[in-house]
Amino acid sequence: SVAASPAAPSLRPRRGVVAVRAEAGGGINPAIRKEEDKVVDTVVTGELAKPLTAYCRCWRSGTFPLCDGGHVKHNKATGDNVGPLLVKK
Amino acid sequence: SVAASPAAPSLRPRRGVVAVRAEAGGGINPAIRKEEDKVVDTVVTGELAKPLTAYCRCWRSGTFPLCDGGHVKHNKATGDNVGPLLVKK
Ligand code: FES
Ligand code: FES
């Protein structure tokens, strides 16, 4: 269980500043496989199931390393312009 | 550029929380092809030159969409843990 410290500061976001827990200044991956030192994935082209597969580059996909379309929400929320890498058989 | 507001709160990091100055409010791509609404690239597996090709997912590569190892500097600077997608012929 986690007891709140009496001295813990408020986590309420402030204008122009985003409080990010456990992600050092400027990190782009908030949550995916944070137990790994470096998240690397491998696609073996001979094993691809579909003619076209989209791989995530926004670190917001619920099906990472695949793209689940989560970049759309991320781009809308932040004004960013990131998108997937498409791999074509 | 970001002009400091007179009312801007301190950006001093707090324990367990990192204050991140909003880059387009949480964007992860600072500079790559910002003239495009969404940066999508396609790999045609039959056209791959090498047995193994690394594709960037950190948005810091000078040879984007290829990985140039720039994720190492990004991870060191920020404590992040991102890495490329490897495509194997
Ligand atoms: S969900 Fe991350 S690029 Fe699509
Ligand atoms: S340079 Fe971006 S993942 Fe390697």
C-alpha cells in the first residue's frame, strides 16, 4: 500500500508545464516496458501475417510495438505530427 | 521561444516528479518533417538492401526514418528507454 506523504506536493498540472511521473525531463515513452533499459523490437519479414502492418512510433499504443491508432489522440492533444512505420510484404 | 510569465511557477524538479516544459504540450517530435500533418513512412520488404535495418522510434535521428543511434544520447539525457524497430529480411 502507498501512504501519501504529508509533505507531498500537489500533482495538479500547471499552465505550460506537465508533471510526468518517473520519466526524466524530455522522455517520450511514458509507460511502455519501463523495466527494460532499451525497448527494441524485431520484425522478421518472412513471418509477417498481413500485406501491410503498422508499427508504433508514438509510444502511446495499447498494442505496442503495433500501432493501434493512438497517435491520432496524441497528435490532437499535443499538436504533434507523429505516425507509424508501415511494413509492406 | 518561450517567454517566462511573471506569474510562472518554479520549474525546480521535485522528488518523483519531473516538470517538463510543454513542447507543443507533450509532443515527442521536436523537428522531423514538421511541415507534414502526420509523418508516416513505408518499408517495402522486398526492397530492403541489408539483412537487418534499424528504424527510428525516438524522433531524434539525423537519418530518419532510419535509426542513426541518436536514441542513445536521448536516453542518457532524459532517462528514457526508447529504441529502434529492427526489420529483418
Ligand atoms: S499508435 Fe503509435 S504510431 Fe500509431
Ligand atoms: S535514432 Fe531514433 S531509435 Fe535510434
